[in-house]
Amino acid sequence: MPEGDTVRRLADRISARFVGERCIRSIARDPRIVHLDLAGSTLVETDAVGKWLLLRFDDGRTVFGHLRMDGHLDLGRRSPAPEWKRRLEVKFESGWMTAVDMPVIGVVATADEESVVGHLGPDLCGPSVPDIEAIVARLVEQPDRPLAAAVLDQRNVAGFGNVYAVETPFIAGVSPLQPVGSIDGLDLLVRAGSALIRTNAERGPQNTTGRRLHEAHHWVYGRRRQPCPWCSTRLEGMSERNSPWHRVTTWCPSCQARAELRTVDPARIERALTLHPARKRYPVETADDLS
Ligand SMILES: [Zn+2]
């Protein structure tokens, strides 16, 4: 499932390819945009807010979309996907952009984009450094919620998907089931997650360990029943069906033991980030790091 970093990189790719180009023809098959005709409009900007993609045109319209689980965009040649899956096809001067299986797609006046993304919490992958204290304040508004459920709620913070909801608690040594209001040092956990996703949004791939081999990109995500990479305890997990927030999850019962009050271990986070370029952004991202 695409997360904020993936959508940000997609927006950048569309931008590099088509910004400044005029639309020659558009074919909309999604019933919500069936009257949309972009012919003659020029794409002036693309943006990502959380997991939402925004394409702004010079006629004051914004086409927006959310990829959810299965959606993707084909850029360049005409998409080979079956016609009924091509919800929107746009022919620019130099090639095609096709939204395939995109479950949420629509058009809104650029001045009204707030109606699409206004409900979202601070954006992790935006151009400005997110306000970590504001994110923490939102997270603890419902103190009894499990940590992973709270960070996946895009109204609290926009951008984290399930990979980060599994990996960030591991890095901070906190159970994904720990009630968010009983975590001391929650800001450090959010800072670590923010540093990772912002770095990955710029560089790709979606890597949380800093190791290069593809199978070593994540610490515990997708490794249920395997030994913990840090202490060798067998990892526990929940399936989508059993998880209270309906997403697969994995944790180490030893490193991430639940407690009445759980304290984030800053040394553990620093150790986890040793190999990852995100270490330059943790705990505080400064303007120098963006160069
Ligand atoms: Zn462990």
C-alpha cells in the first residue's frame, strides 16, 4: 500500500515528466468525473498531501486521487491495463498519464482543495518540516488508542502507512498495542518515524534499516514468527482480521514489552538509525539537512 513517501515520489515523477505540458485529450471513465475534459489545460503543479495526490491545472482546477491498496499510475506510453480499469487517461504533449484502478478520484476548484485534504493532520512528506509537537498533541487526544492505530489515523498525522506503523514502534522499543497516552517520549518516536519517511520520500526505496539488500529493508515488518533481529525472541503478530485496527502487525514481545507506562529508549533509536541516512534528520531536522 502506498504511503506518504511513495505518493510524494510519484508526484515528483509526474512533475518532472509533464509539468508545463498542455493536455491534448482526456478520457474519464470513473462515474464521479465522467464529464471531466482537460483538453487545452496545462498542468502547472503536482503535489502530495499525506497519501493524496493533487494535479493542478492552469484553469483553476485540481484533479485529486488516492491510491488506497491497488491503485497506480502509468506514465509515458499508453497503459496496457484493461480499458475498464483505466479510470482516467490524460494525453499530454509528450505522453500519457493513466490512473489505473484508482479507487478515489475527483476534481475540485484549486481554491477548494481544503475540502479534500483539510481534515488531514500535519503532512510528513511536505516541503516544510512537520510540527512534531502538534502531531503528538493530536495523537494523545485519544490516550487509550493503541499506538499503531493512532499513527495510522491520517487526521492525526498524514503520511504513515502500515510499514511505518510496524517499524517505528520497533525502532523505539514500544509495542504497537501500547496505549498512546502511556508512552513517555512519544515525540522521539514520532521524530524517528518522520526522519525515516521524509528521507525515503526523497531517495526511495521504502527502507527503515539502512541496509541495502532488499530482504533487509525492514526490521520486523512481515517477519512474524521469525527471530527478532535484535534479541532473537520469536516475533509475535496479528493478522488483518485479528488486529483492532485491521492491519497486519508484528512486534517483539521482549524488546517491545507492554507496560503500565512505557518509556521510549533514545539510545535504541540512535542505534537503529546508525546505517540509515535518516540519522541526519533525527532528532531535529534543520535547514542544512535538506541540501
Ligand atoms: Zn527483540
